[in-house]
Amino acid sequence: MSDGHPFEDFRTLLDAFPKADAQILSQARKRNSVLTKPPGSLGRLEEIAMWLAAWSGRTPAVNRPMVAVFAGNHGIAARGVSAYPQAVTKQMVDNFAKGGAAINQICASVDLSLKIFDLALDHPTGDISVEPALSERDCAATMAYGMEAVAGGVDLLCLGEMGIGNTTVAAALSYGLYGGNATDWVGPGTGVEGEAYERKVALVEQAVTLHKDHLSDPLEALRRLGGRELAAIAGAIIAARMQKVPVLIDGYVATAAAAVLKAANPSALDHCMIAHVSAEPGHLKLVQKLGKTPLLALGMRLGEGTGAALAASLVKAAAACHTGMATFEEAGVSDREA
């Protein structure tokens, strides 16, 4: 990282993002046009296969998919914005390690590797309603750590998170980036309602008001209103782009982290798909702001990368159809008449 301005290295990367591989995409489209099916009959599976080709720079394939779950704690959690105590973050990380969480079962069922990143859980971020979540240096260092998620030859990265209080942070960040009203972005999270919900709304409003003079800079918005898991997710998305790894983004919190990059560079998420739209009301609004169409809508709001892991099964199927299906000529099947 640059000594004087830690974010400068990331700004440089964001300005130098590689584009899609047009030649490989053209080859994939040509093959797709002669597979044994009516044109477009596999719907979004065809779109997914073309996306894989364009952003991996090779024939669509998923051989080393991984779910990365980043876990962080938030100072704002002490203000009663969640139905669960902050200790649950670390307890759930332990549960992941023991194989007892939903994400473990989904990964096992669709043959995905899983890696958990513990982000200084004993040191919560600053309370965003009264101070920045992170210093610029800490935020940049966490982004750099998140970049390690693509190490080891990963060819599909599924991004998830765990952190009590982080839907409050996601709401504040979304509100800070896109405006509107706090109520547009705040939802029940882990199940808060009544007075707790009203407190959550008020704290999001307070946080955005406090930091409003700095929110025109997306990376400043991230470090002031975000958290370690969001910073790490942003770093992972950057690294994936540089290393030609397509990305599936999970729910509200992961999408809020991604939105920071979109605000910094309109093409920053072209190598990403939104895995699912969660039941958290702000998520659909945020996905629409990003101009994305989620792959799934299952009413989920768990986090942990669960939606991304389920969507990975669709990506694997799309790649298998593209590479494994016969062409009309190979199968001896008559193509459409001219």
C-alpha cells in the first residue's frame, strides 16, 4: 500500500480494470449457436455461459469454485440493532469450522470448497453513528487481505459474510451512496421490529448525517460506514477482476460492499453476478441501482454466502451444458431450415 494515501493503490486498480475477452466470447457465442437446442431455449443458462467465457478468458468451465465467508464485528451492534448479541459472530465462525451451519451443508451438496476469514473479531469497528468504522489504513489493509480469497487457482468466487449488526452497516452504506430515506434501506435484519427497528433507522440516519460531507468518495464511504467484512469483500472483487475470476455476490451486505466499487467505476462489477435477491427489503432496491438481475429469489436472508453457493450450482450447470452438449452436426440432428 502507498505510505501516504493507502487508498491510492486501489484507485489505480479500479482505473485499470481489464475488459472482457472479446475473442473468447465470440467463440463461445458461435458454439452456443450450433448446440442441439432452439436458440435461447436455455434462457439465462446461456447468458451465464457467455459471462463465464468473457470474464474467465477461456471455454466456460467451473473446476475450482470456492465460497469465501468474511466475518467481522461492528461497534454499532452495541446499540441494540440486532436480535442477537455480538458474541454470535464468533460463535457462528466456530460453527462454520465444525461444519454445522447452513453454508456447510449447501457447499457439501453442490461440491464447493469453503473458506472462512476471521477479521479481528475481538476488535469491533468504530460505532458508525459517532465515528468512522475504520481508519483509511485499516480499511485498505483489510481490502488487501480480502484479495487473498482468489489465491490458489479459484475459478469461481462466491462471496458471503457473517457479522452481527452488518445489515445496519449495509443500510447506512447504501443510503450514503444512493440517498433517499433511511427507511428505504433499513430492514429487519436478524428479526428486529418495533422499538428496535425504529432505533436501527434512527442510527442509520445519524451515521449518514455525521459522515455526509465525505460520502462523494466511495472508498471513504466504505471506511466510514462499512466494516471489515465489507472491505474484504470489496478487495476480493477487485482481485478477482485482475485475475479473471468470475464472481457471485450473495445478499444485502455483500452487495453493499460491491456497490462501493460500482460507484467508483461504472464497469467494476461487470465480472460479477448477483446470486439472489434476499428478503431484506433494501437488497432489491440496491440490486436495481446496480442494474443487475439476480439469479435466484428464494426469500432467503441468512447471509453466510448461502445464496451464492446455491447460484453456483446454476453456473456449474451452465458451463456443463455449453461444453458437454453436442452440436447439430456432431449429433446428426437437423438444424433449423434456412
